[in-house]
Amino acid sequence: MLGVSLDQYGFLVQGAFWTVVLSLMGFVGGTIVGLPVALARISRGWFLCRASSAYVQFVQGIPLPVIMFVVYFGVSIYGFDVNALVAAAIAMTLYSSAYLGEIWKGCIQAVPKTQWEAGECLALTNLQRFIYIILPQALRIAVPPTVGFLVQIVKNTSYSVVIGFFDLTYSAKILNNATFKPFIIFTAAALIYFAICFPLSRYARRFELRLHRRNA
Amino acid sequence: MTVISMNTVHTPVAPQDGAQPMVSFRDVHKSFGALEVLKGIDLDVMPGQVAALIGRSGSGKSTALRCINGLEKINDGELTVCGRNLRARDFELRELRKEVGIVFQSYNLFPHLTVEQNVTLAPRKVNGLDAAESRALAAEVLEQVGLSDKASSYPEQLSGGQQQRVAIARSLAMRPKLMLFDEVTSALDPELTGEVLRVIGKLAAGGMTMVLVTHEMAFARQVADLVVYMHQGRVWEAGKGTMLDDPQTVELRQFVGSGL
């Protein structure tokens, strides 16, 4: 097909599989680290608040490929031999946790203060108010921006090409070296990325509209 | 001014000798930064009494009300509520909150919970009621506010008046000794005001101790044992509802005359 064999397209799909794997790892890792970051950002404790804010600013101030390099080469200096997948997953976790933490902090703060107050006046404890009143409302608010950020994660996994991780971008690069058909190959890669991301952004948009209608 | 017809007539409760006031302000001061909002309030509300705080915006009446359940901390003076000194070292805010219910102008219902869940959340989590007990409790308090058929509705499906009645039921479910109402009808259309005031009037007739901040002068006159006119952070004039017919001060005369 267009001078590229089916086997070669299959090679791209293999790369796409690892793109999805790395995205999921980045998202799960980002959630595990990002949720405590979000909670620390809204905490009244001076240290927690400052430390988490510093973490977010630090990570957001470094380009993702540089984070990839630091994790991949930096860790091996200390004698740990990390493979590209582990390094890329750690880097994606750092990156997405900083952004998700900030996104979720905003979602928690978007729940009106009067909701905390109403819970307080019913003698509920801080933790009870957070779990039963604030969190369920914040989760609803969080779905569209979180799914939207998932699209960013998927696209940004392509930076793992700098440390030689075999993902969709990397497989396209190899395939191009073998076939010298850059336009066809990279267009095919672009379409696959689009096929992964488009349903996500559509879903985020639909959910957002539904939320607005509910609140209207 | 909304004139409402009451199904029940409230008999004013005279303070009994020796009874402790449910709420007692003694020279209470409260400032927000440089702005002094309460400039020495003295006020007693006895068990079973209904006190209505009236006055212009900025007179300090809402602040005084919010001090009663500790939403605002007083800066000076003494405030005792349900026998608890709010400035005592061993004062437990949560214990006070179990005994004092408050209803806000903006209802503040939990939008993600049904009416029944709104009502039973605190009784279950704070007082440890089980599913059957809380269900029975919800049925009881929703009947009190006339919303038995709305238990499984969500707040957004209700009118403003209905939402406010749910908020009242939610407070009642904690079996408070004292109820506070902070301009609970100010956000409502006149036609919805009546249904909320009727519920409050019924509670008053049932002997509930209440402090309410209100702009409904006819209602205050009808239901309150004690009408308190606040002006510039002070209790300017206080007395029975009839005091509104014969104000002693120029300020109250102007306030009553302004048709509020």
C-alpha cells in the first residue's frame, strides 16, 4: 500500500502499542503522585504547601525530553541499569503528576467554600467533609480537564524517542530509515496518534457540555 | 412585605425564673481587620424563645448570628451558647455544632446527594445512625417541612422554597437545641417565601429556640418573642413585636417607616 508493505504498517502498530502502554503508565503514575500533590497544594500546613508548590514549579520548568535524559542517564551513573521503558515511565510520571496535581488542585478549589461551611455547621470533621462533600463534586469537575490532559500525555510520550524507547514515533523513524518514504510513514504515524487522541478529546468535550447543561 | 397566614398560633414563652439563657452575649465585640462590626452586644435568648434580629445591611445582625455557632470568632466580651462559653480554653466547636443548627440564605445543599442523603449525611457520620434509623429520621423531618414526596429528588430538581425547606430539615435531623436562620427567605420569590416562613412558624410553635435574621417585618412581629433592632453594631432597641408599632428611637422609626 503506497509503497509500504502491510508488515511495515504492522511495525508501526507495534510502536503504537508501546505508546499506549507508556501513556497508561504515565497516567497511573501521575495519578498516584499527583493526587497527594493536589492535596498538599491545598493543605493549610506551611511546609506541605510550599514543598508541593516547589515540586510543581520545578517539574513544569524543565522540558520533558530533558527530564527523560536526566532519568535515563542520571540514574545509571549511580549503578542502576534502567531500561528505556522504566526511565520513560518515571519521566512521564514526574511530568504528569506536576500537571495533574495543579489541575486537581483547581478542581477542589472550584467547589464553593459554602459547601465546606455547610458541612462544618453539621459537625462533620474535616476529613468527612472532604470525602463526602468536596471530593465527589471535585471529581465531576475534574473529568473534562483530566481527559484533556490524557491527550497531552499520549502526544508527549513521543519525546521518549530521545532515550531510544520503542514507541510509535521511534518505530516510524526506523521504518523511514529502511524505506525512505518519510511522507507516507510519518503521515501514517500522525493518523495513528490522531486515532488515539481524537476519541479522548471528543469524550472530554461531551462530558464538559453535559456538565454545563447540568449546572445551567 | 409578605403577609402570611399561620396555621398555628405561637404562644410567647416568658422567661422562667432561674432558667439559664440559651444564648447570652455580654459586651461582645467583633472586628474584621480595622472595621469593628459588633461594638459591644448584650443579648439574652431564653430556652423556647424566638428572637428576630432586624436592621439595615451592615448593622452587624448576620455577624452576630454567625458568632453564635462559631462561624465568626468574637474578639472581646463573653458569649455563652447552650451553656458553653465560646472563649473557654476547653471549648469544643464540634460539640456546639451538634446542638446548634443553622440555615443560610443560599441553602447550601449538597448538589451531588439526594434530598434524603442531604438530610441523613450528618446523622449517620456524626451521630452514628444506621441505615434504617436514618431513613426513619429523614421521613420524620421531611414530613415536618412538608416534603415527604421529595426524598429521592436532587436539589437541582426543586424550587428555591423547597430547597430551603430541605436545608431546614437537614438541620433538624441533628436534633438541635437551637436553630439559627440567616435571611433564609431573602433569595426567594415572594410566593415561595410564605412556604418557608410557615415551616419556621410551625417550629416556633413547637417550642424550638430560634434566632433569626430577617427582613420580613410582619413575620418578625408575629412569631418573635423578642425583636432586636440592630444599628451600627449595637443593639439599638429590643422588645416585644409590638415595639415596631411604637419605636422609641428615631433610627428604628425610620427603619420601620422605610417599608422594609
